[in-house]
Amino acid sequence: MNPNHHIVIAEDNEDDVFILQRALQKAGIPNPTHICNDGEEVINYLKAVGPYADRQNYPFPRMLILDLKMPRLSGFDVLRWLRGNPDCSVIPTMVLTSSREPKDVQEAYRLGVNAYLVKPPTFEELQSMLMCVSSFWTCCEVPELPLKC
Amino acid sequence: MVPTWMLIADDDPNDRFLIGKIIKEGDVDQELVFASDGYDVFKALHRDPPYESRPYGPPAVIILDHQMPGLSGLEILRRIRSDPESALIPVVMHSGQMRAHEIREAYRLGANAYVEKPVNYEGLRRIFKELGIFWGQVNVVSV
């Protein structure tokens, strides 16, 4: 994945957003990121609705990182929506959650998630995890994507 | 439960050896199991001979060469995804000849990731070491 490609992260918890942004910065991940507070906002971003119609400021993401439990629409709802939109279903999508529940892992994979990550207990471990994520996905080829879904 | 094995499918014995060696350099705990074509992939997944001694449970990841004789990588992927026993196993495809429409098709069929297989050792090392660490140590699979 090109380091200029945008990553959209869906996370509703303000403390987790702060920690995640710090960890991304500390991990030296070069990609620009945008935080959405719930699943509905992610879908609006992908559909280029409202402010997201401005693709100069909100480029189409080349990766999604989703929390599972969010208000309005959950991470599962976003995965379900992606499956119904073939142009967008090829965006590499990862879940980042505190849930290790087998039923959550199974459902995420059933809905087509590319990878499932469990939030580690410490900041250092989160930073290390994000470095591994970045190192691997930087090596990956991603398909050409549309400007909106 | 953390999966205790990875499946590496590649028709080139040199590439199988190198990919296995590089992944082991990343300190992954999983046992590496090798397949030389699509039929071996399904024998390994079903624990059929000669794979009766492979560890139990699903693999952490299937690392699948796109271009193999017999069943192509995409056909193998299609069959993996259509079998409930293997549908949720992560599959990372790799190819030495990158074609945009094939990458897109691989993701559409449910590949979890797609990487280029470089021709030189340093390139291979850079990619497959990260691949082994991510899928062996970081990613959580459905078991």
C-alpha cells in the first residue's frame, strides 16, 4: 500500500481515538488517517455524502480499520454494507476491537473482513501491533478503487 | 486458541524453501506445512495422506501462489471459500506477475491480502517476513 493512501478508522470512544492516534504517530505510520465516530459516518465517507463529497480533502480510503461496537451502525453493519456494494467490497478492511469472542471473530470473517486485530492492553503493545500492521500492508497490492461507492 | 500451523502452497520447490526459511526467521511459532499444487492444498486442509501428521485445527493462514499448474490460485481460492470447513481461513495470495484485474478478482473472491513475489532474495525476505509475523502473531483467526 502506498504511504500516501488514506486510511479511515472508525472508533467511537474518544479516549481510544486519542490513544490510537498517538500510537499511529509513535509507530511512524506515514499514511494520512481520518477518524469516523460510527459506522454511519464511514458509509457516508465511502459514498461521498455531505462534507465527504470533497475528495480533495477526503480522498477515497485504501484501507478501513473498524471498531465493532459503535452507536448507530456497528462495525458489523459496515462489513455487511460493504458486501452489498461490490465496488467497495475490495477495500482491505480490518477490525480493531477489544473483543476476542469467537462469535465476533467468526462473524467478522463471515462478513468478509481481511484481518481481525484485538486491542492489546498496553500502549507499547498497540504501537508495536500497528507497526506490524503497517509493515505488512505496505507490502500488499490493493486493487484500483472508485472515487465513491 | 492460536493456530499452530501455516500452509504454504507453491509449485516451485526453491520458492517453497525460501518462503519457509524467511517466515521462520520472523520467529513465528507455527509449524509450516507445504503444498506443491491445489490438490495438495485440499489434502492438507482435510488432513488426508500424506498430511495426517499435520497439527489439528485450521491454519493461521494459507499462503497461496497465484500461478500454479493444474488448479490456478484463483480456482483454489474459490474452492476454499465455498467449503464451510475452510471458508473463514485467511488466504494471502502472491504472484510474480502482477495484473491489476487479477488482484481485483482475488480480493473479490475473498483473498485477505495480495503480495508481489519479488525475484530477488532481499525482496522476498522483506515481504514474507512481514507476512509471517502479521498472520502468525498479530491477526486473530476464527477457530
